[in-house]
Amino acid sequence: MNLPQIVSRDEWLAARKELLEKEKEETKRRDALRAERSNLPMVKVEKEYVFDGPDGEVSPLDMFEGRRQLIVQHFMFDPEWEYGCPSCTFALDDFGDISHLHDLDTSYAVVSRAPLEKLESWKQKRGWTVSWYSSHGSDFNYDYHATIDGDIAPAYVNYRTADELEKAGMPSDMKGEIPGYSVFIRDGEKIFHTYSTYARGVELLNSSTQFIDLTPLGRQEG
């Protein structure tokens, strides 16, 4: 990869100030999107899911750990796999101190379809302390489109049906695990789904990715 052009300090400053104006516009757009995201309507969670956790079976309400909000990372870990998805592992390694979310009345949980013993083994190898639950045997991954299998549920990938995928020139027969995040809020014992993001929406939540985007060499990938 070629390095940027070498210029004088004054020329650099002029170019930087021009870029700054574009960054300010982008910040304004992000602020508007953030407000719109917070005001999305929400859907009541009617289904009674059961997850396996280190201390036994838990419900979605248990995953809030007494807090008002819950962020779920859909971590790709097929029941047949022995190791967790590398990109999901990177994302969780990159997360930082979850207690900052706790200070804002928000819990963070990881959910995967692999049996709990595999999740616990990978968690121990990585040195994580995050709450990780197995959705093995439940509809959770399929209902929140973190696992795609047309034999179980109609394909719905990043909010596109199979027909919409075909029209966009994308494979419509996709099958397997999908990374993503879902957000929930509770009102007493009532739980509501407010937001989910997949595909490139996931990368915005990786701090290392955002930092490397500031550098000349960037992500060093296609």
C-alpha cells in the first residue's frame, strides 16, 4: 500500500481543515441517527426462551441481572465447532470493561448455539468473565436471525428475505451462523426488543477497528 503524499505543514493543515468540515457533518448525521435509533418502536418478547448458563437454566429476564437494559452479542459458535468464530472472538477480546455498561443500568450477555461446555471451555481459554449462555435447543438464534437455516425458518439475512437477496445479486441459500447484536429493555418483568444489527453494522462496535481507521495503513484488508 502506498503512503500518502508528502506536503508542507501549511498544505497539510489546509487539507486537514477541509476534512474536518466533512467529519463534523458526519458527526451531525451520526447524532441524528443515534436519536432515531433510540426512538425506534419496540416489540414485546412473547416467547419464553430457556438458556443454559453456568448455574443452570436461565430466562431472558435473568440475563438482565436486575438492570433495565440488556445487550446481547450473537456470537457465532455452531454446535459442531470446537472453537468460537475468530471475528466474534476478536470482538469480545476488544470489548473492554463491561462495568461501564453496568454503571448505565445495562447488562451485556453473549449467546451462542453451541452447548454450554464448549462455550465455557472457549471462555476459559480466552480468559473472559462475561456472562455467556447457550441457546442450544431453543428458537432464539432463529427468531433473531443469528442462525440461518431455511429448513427451520425462512431465510432473513440482514433484514432481507431470500427473494430480496436474489434481486440484490446475493446468495439466497445462505446457511449457518451470523454475527450480530440485539438490544432489549424491560419494564418490570415485561421484556421488549428494541434493536438488532448485523453485517457491517457489527464492525462499528469494535474499538480497534475504529482506531485503525485513523491510520494511513488502515485495516490492511480487502
